Amino acid sequence: MNAPLSPFLPFTRPSIDEETIAAVADVLRSGWITTGPRCSELEAALSARYGGRPVRLASSATAALGIALRVAGIGAGDEVITTPLSWVATANVVLEVGATPVFVDVDAATRNIDLEQAAAAVTPRTRALLPVDLAGLPVDRDRLHALAARHGLRVIEDAAQSMGARWRAREIGSFGDLVSFSFHPNKNMTSIEGGCLVMNDEAEARRFEKLRLQGVTRHADGGMDVDVLGGKSNLTDVAAAVGLGQLRHLDAFNARRHQLARRYFERFPRALGFELPVADFEQSNWHMFQPLLPAGSDRGRFIEAMRAEGIGVGVHYPALHLFTLYRARGHREGQFPHAEDIGRRTVTLPLFPAMADADVDRVCAALERVLRRGGA
Ligand SMILES: *Cc1c(COP(=O)(O)O)cnc(C)c1O
């Protein structure tokens, strides 16, 4: 008889407990299922986590980032310096408000925005820096905020991947300017879809609320006014109930991610020629574990061969300035060599809190088999 096949191991999977499922059922039975008390509770819990800074929810991090740009007053004619190695939302939101994303290359080791190149890219039109903590490894916040202060720029942190990560022992979100997190199911905690923005003061929070829902300001007498064009980006209480259930476990989830990442470093078959990520166990939240394939590998064949081994592999991300939309804006191959090289060779291996240590060993053994028989 054949040994039972191990179940397919995806590159990520959310952990939703029964308590959360029951809390969702409670919302569905309550008679109020869209934005309401659960959203307020989640906003308060997040605000408490970030030292009392105001936090407002949105239907996605994309929506939260777009509103953040508008809260910062960024629009047509403005430039925002950002990274080409991110989920395309990072740059799309800049275009959406009519501003220009100005890309600079990433640092080859951290894979995050190269702040020296960012400094060199500042022009009189630059209004903001939009850094991304790729895979949860934080951008150097000391240098980032020093650069912003030197030129009077806003900082809009796309911290979609770095919830629970730290910079010099301070949690990302608890300091800085505007900080956005994502609760997409692939992130370190989820509300199915959803995101939030951490802000500086209540005036910004009120502006966020207005832009989140049609530009509406409500009056005490039941009337209302609309003085600015807002969108429709509110979160539902069903989603917030999931988020509340997740937030309770975030620190435990991240601790487990650290253990699994450590095991990857211990067990990784180094002779295969992969380039491993920075081994940061102080600051990163280990949102993803992403080795770079050996130069000259065929990533498509590698992903197929790993799938045949029962293991899911993701790609986060191809350099976004080479997408058709951005090429049409004048971007081209060779502009950002580090981002392009990483974007071609990066693979996301399975890493999520419910994984067993043996799953890491299984991935490493599969890598060995696949590379040795030339499957990449
Ligand atoms: C996931 C992600 C986003 C977008 O988050 P959504 O909640 O899906 O809108 C933006 N930037 C980065 C870096 C991300 O990883």
C-alpha cells in the first residue's frame, strides 16, 4: 500500500478560530451587519495598540492608502517617492489621486527602498515618501524620517506587510506620520478584506472618515452636508468581528512565524545556490520567507515542480514599473536593476502560523529534490 500523500501545503493560509466564527455568526444575527459597533471596537483596540494614535478602518489597505494621500493633501502635480518592488497597489494609489509615483531602486540586501537614492530623487515637486516594509522587514525609520524632515515631506508608510514588526524595539504604527496596514487574508492578520490607517490627530481622523464615506459630515439634528468628494470604503461589522478575533492572536501568530523562519535558516539546503533573505529576528514580523532562485533558473518550472511535490510557491513581486501601465508612462527595463533582478528570482515559500516544523523540513527536502534533478 502506498503511504498516504501529505496534504497540499499552500504558501499561506489564515488561522481562524471557532470563537471568531461564533462572533461572526453573532454579528449576522444581530440585525446590524455593516459598519457599526464591531468596527468601533476594532478601531479602539488598534488605537490602544499604537499608543493612543487615532486609527480608522477601511475596506482595504488600498483604500486606506488612497485616503491617506488625500488626507496629506497630495494630488495632481505632486511627486511621491516609492519602491518598484511591491504589490502594485502601492503605486496605483498615487496615480489614482493624480500624483506621480517616482520610483527609486531597492537595496539588494533588504529589498526595501534605497534611501540614498530616495534622497537623490527629491525635487521641488516631491510631497511624500511612500516606503514598503517588504516581507515585514522594516525600512530604516531613523533615516526615513530624517530625510522627510530635511525636505518637509510627509511619510505614508505602506506597512501592509509589517503589522507587529518593530524598528529599534518600537512597534511599526506606534510612531511616525501616516501608517497603513492591510488585513487581506495573506497578511499577518486578516478581516477577510480590510485595512486601516494610523494618523497623527483627530482632525486627520475626521477627514479620513469623511473621505471614506461619500464626503458626508453628519449634524446633530440628523441633517448632513457634503463638502468634498468621498468614496465608499467603509468596513463591515462582519469583517471587523474577524479582525477582532485575529488581533487577539497577532503576537502569537508572529512568534510562530519567527520560529518557522528560524527553522528555514537552520534547515535550508544552502548548497543549492539560493540567496536567503536578511536573517532579522529582532525587527521583522516574518510576513514572508523569500529566497531568490539561483541566477538563470526557470521560475515557472520551479513552481510547477514544487506543486508536483505538494508545495505551493508564490511570487511577491515582479518589479511593477515593467507592467504595461507603467511602461506606458515611460518606464523601462534596466531602470532599477536590483528590483528587476529580485522580481525575476524571488519565490515565496510556505510560512503561516498553523504550519508544523515538519512542514518546513518537507519544503527543504522538496527544494533539494527539485533543484538536484534540474527542475528549475
Ligand atoms: C497587500 C498589500 C497592499 C494592499 O492591501 P489590500 O488590503 O489588499 O488593499 C498594499 N501594499 C502592500 C505592500 C501589500 O502587501
